Amino acid sequence: MLVSEPDLWIEPTARRHGISDDDIRHALAHPGYVGDDPDALDEDTPMTLILGPDRAGNRLELAALVADEGTVVVVHAMSMRAKYAHLWPGERRSRP
């Protein structure tokens, strides 16, 4: 599990695409990928990209701020876009 419940904050912006808090928690508990978010808007604020399944097994993409002490603040959650498919375990990068 990426984070324990007391160390998790889910911002209202993470709910913009209709992803439930329970599905966000599930994706965090079962991450398939965790790394730097290449699409972060602010270079001075490191954003972490987390790819994980919701409770039904659908792939989600989450963007979160991870503090040094371990607090995770999820600011974005939506169905995983195709551009991240190559990061999913077992997927291969598509060729142009």
C-alpha cells in the first residue's frame, strides 16, 4: 500500500471526473506504476503519477503531491489515458 489512511488527503479536484474516494484508495493500495508525472504543470512542484485499478479493475491515473513525511495529497483522478498504457505492468510501448 502506498499510503495509510491518516496520511491521505483527497482534494475536491480529484473528484472532478467522478472517481469515488473508495476507488482512489483502491488504486493507491494496488499501484501498477508510481513515478514522476511527465505532465506536471509546475516544474517547481514535483507531482507523482500513480496508475492503479479501481475496485472493478478499471485502470485509473492519479496525480498526487507526496510530502517528505509521507503524506499523500491526491489532486487528480480519472480513467487512465492511452498515453500512459506503456507504463502499465506487462504492457508494451506502441510503435509509431
